[in-house]
Amino acid sequence: MTENKTYIVRVPATTANIGSGFDTLGMSLGLYNVVQFVPTEGKALLETEISAEGEGAGQITSGLDNMIIKAMDETAKRAGKTVPGGKMYLINRIPFARGLGSSSAAIASGVFLANMLMGEPFNRKEILDITAEMEGHPDNAAPAILGGFCMALLKNGNVTAERIDIPSHWKAVVTIPDFELHTEKARAVLPKTYPRSDAVHNIGAVSFLMAAFMYQKPEYLKLGLDDVIHVPYRLGLIPGASDVIRNAERAGAYGATISGSGPTIIAFAPAELAEKVGIAMVNGFAAAHMTSRYLVLDFDHNGIMSV
Ligand code: HSE
């Protein structure tokens, strides 16, 4: 650690599940939070002064209530070290509780920053293990750290993750309604068990989803996104969501679904139709008297990094 040096970490938004890949698949999006940190020798981590601009800037918590600080503390403990406090400045572009991986981004940036401050005792795989364990599922954590389109499985505290590239001419159109939906609430509506036919359906769908990306066959995307494990149960929590998905497809998207646990809806579209798709999606929410905004995003291929 160098005192008075500014450490800067950039972390991407992520979209988890990708329809049929519940708790397993995720993609990294070209929308970033930035954490700037200047350590002060002798200052305790929990005394870090935090200020912020952007999404949720007025609601920033401090000490262990702040997920970045909590992740820094946990990472230092795992290395058997301590990290100092200091001044932290956040540029938040990832909206909170909208299904775009804001909590994974916060945890990942805390783990990554603490690792930098300690002289990098952990490699990227270990950073992913700590982040996924703190988050509870690896589908946002893996793309936040590795970038691209990731498959990830958490077993006995160990994450196995693989990433593939996303076709460069595909865009993500994320349409963000003006309300928060917390993951716990969106998980509480899911059944505890499923019939075998639903399991078989999703195994088939996820197989075609992978083919759509790996062989760049967008004609398989709609089938690949066709989930029966979580999407049908969550649509009722997002007014207008079914119309938004239908509007996106009619406007030329390859397919659309709930981003993570919602309420954002994500469409995959060719670049030339992306704006049209976004407008159609906002109109879908408006028909249900919901205010929303859309962003046309590139996919991120790098994951978290120091800048
Ligand atoms: N896979 C998780 C879910 C992602 O859908 O509940 C939310 O962070």
C-alpha cells in the first residue's frame, strides 16, 4: 500500500440468469461503477469517509453497513491482514435493486480493492470465490470479475467458472422501471420444488441458449431464454413486463427476458434495431402506467479492473 496514492477500481454491471440459466449464467455489461480510494496510514477501515455521486448517492452507508467496506474487511481477514481506512469516492452508474448486479459490483470492488492494498495475495479466481460466497450465488459475481458471458457453479465454497465472448454486433437493451425489487422478495415467490417436465424444459432451453451465443445463432435466442424456473413467477412482480418483452421482440429483438431477479427487462438486439427496441420497451411499461428508461449497452469483455 502506498499512502496518498489514489487506488481506482472500475466494475461492470451484470445481468444474471439470461432466462433459462437460473443462478448459473451471467453477462457483463458496459455500464460501470468506479471506486476511488486514498488510504490514510493509522486510520481504521471502519472509519473510512465515503462520498458518492450518481445512483443512490444520498443513501450511502458507512462502516460495515457499506458492502464495499464489509467486503474489504472480509478479504483482509481471509489474508490474515488488515487494510487501512481512508477517503473513498464512489461514482455509481449501476442502479440499486434493479437486477443489474449492483450488490455484486459493490462486493467485487471491495474484495478487489482490499487485494490491491495488500499487495495482491489473491488471484482472480480467489477474488471470485470470496465475492460469490459473500453474494450467495455466482451468476453476477463471475461476469463482474471475469467479463463476457460466464457460466458459474458454486459447490462447497468453490466456484468453477468459464467465460465465452459475446458476438460483437449484439447489443443489450436494458429497460429499467422506476421502482426497486429486492432479490429476497423476487426469490420468495419461487416454488421450493419443480416437476421433472420443468427441469427437462430448462435443460433443453439452456442448451440452445449456449448454442445461440457460441455459434452466433440469434435464431435460437428466444427458445434459449424460455425459462420455466423463475421468469413466470416473477412476471407478476413487474407490472407490464410481459408486454415489454413482447414489444421488444416485435421491434426486432432476438429475445428478451427479466434481467437477474428484475425489475429491469433486458433484450438482445442487433445494433441497428437497438434504439427502436428500447423505445418499444418503454412504451410497454407506459401502457401499464410504469415510468422507465432504456439504455443501449455494449457487453463488457474485461470484468473488474484497476484504472
Ligand atoms: N440468480 C439470482 C436470482 C440473481 O435470479 O435470484 C439475482 O441476483
